[in-house]
Amino acid sequence: MQAVLPLLRASSGASIVNISSSAGLRGSGRLMAYSASKWAVRGMTKGAPLSSWHRPAFA
């Protein structure tokens, strides 16, 4: 996301779409690493607008 931030700011209607899985919400003992990576995608998506970048990138 950080790599495309300048392009997003320059355009008027750009979006980032992150696709995850409900496994990140439920978790699974046998698929622990998979579930953790899906939760990380969710956290990255939610945290991006709140990060310490100089200007807000997302409305």
C-alpha cells in the first residue's frame, strides 16, 4: 500500500481492495499460520488510514 500511496493521492477515484477470509475472524488450530495471515490483512487495512503518514490517504 505504501508503494502506491503517491499514485492514490494523485488520482481522484482510486481504491485499494484487500481480500481476506473469515478464517482471520474465527481462527483454526490446524491452520494457525493461515488464520494469522488473514487477520494481518484485516489489521493492515484498518490501520492504514490511522498510520503516521503525513497526510490522510483514505477517506
